[in-house]
Amino acid sequence: MAATRGFDNIVSRLVGIAAEQNDPAGLAINLRDSKKGMAAIHRAALRGRADCVRLLLTSEPKPNLGLRDKLFRTPLVLAYEQ
């Protein structure tokens, strides 16, 4: 939700906490919602939240840019459509 709304400070803090705790799996960066099949990177790209996209791309683990939503769109396609 933070990535969707463009809350860079919250996204940054969540990424930082996962790194501090040495728990990259705790970030669940590739977790997709059941309604549209979108992960955080999809939502940030869809809304044009470039700063959030950058933060997610620098996180560990890296988001899977090959994930497709239920309409078969990747985050790159969603960003391009903006």
C-alpha cells in the first residue's frame, strides 16, 4: 500500500528494517494481491511513483520484474503506459 500511495519514507524504512534484521524474506517484495495479481513494484509503476520504484529496485531481495499481473502486464509495461 505504501508503494501505491507514493510513501517513499515508509517504503525506505521497510527496506531498511529488512536489511537491518538481515531478513530479506520478511520484506515479501514479490507478494502479489489476489484481486489484480500485482506486487508492490506493479502498483508503484502503475501510479507513476518513480521514487518508490527506485527504492524497491535497490532493495534486497530484488523484485521479480518478470512477474505479470492478471492482465499479463509486467511493471515495465505499466510504467510505459504512464
